[in-house]
Amino acid sequence: MSFTFHSALQTHAVVYAIAGRIGHDDETTALLADLSAALEKHIPYVLMDLSALEYITSSGLNFFIRVLTRTRNAAGELILCGLHGEVEKLFALSKLNEIFTIYPSIEQGLAKINAQQA
């Protein structure tokens, strides 16, 4: 399965559902453009649902680091949700699980945001 994404705007966040495989930088170009547009609208939170992400390479890890950097530079916060299998193992092996905010599900990530906004 190739890389796909869908976005949904919530009250204080944009949620990206990411599916498939990330193997090359050019696969994520459209998502990065969409993210830039969202950050220009001062949306403070970006959630990425990775429950349907099957595989990533080092380019995929680089993509997530770029998203984290862009989000923080815009005074926002990136939350990754639903990591599993090989993707979760790669984040752990690279120690990136210590840098990113990670929740088991998108519902838990949204609950965290709602609690901060209350």
C-alpha cells in the first residue's frame, strides 16, 4: 500500500490519518504543504494517527522530525497516536519515542488537548 493521508480539522487541532508506507521524501510533500497551511492558520495542535501506517524508512523518521520542528517553530505541539508494530519498534530503536509526545489512540490524544484547553 502506498502512502496516503487524510486531514480533519477539530476545534484546536488538525488531525492527520496516515496510512501505508513512507519510503521516500517525495511521498510526504503534499502532507507537508497541507501542514504548512494549517500552521499558518495558527492551529496549535497537530495530531497524527499512525494506526494504519505499516512501514517507514529513515526518510520516514526524518519526515516526523521535520513535522515536529515545523510545529514547534509555529508555537504548536505535535502528538503521535496509534504507533504499533515495526513503526513503533523503529521509534524505540532510534530513541525518538523519548522526543515525541505519543498516545496509544487518537481519542487519548484529543482528550489531552481538550483537558489543556479547559
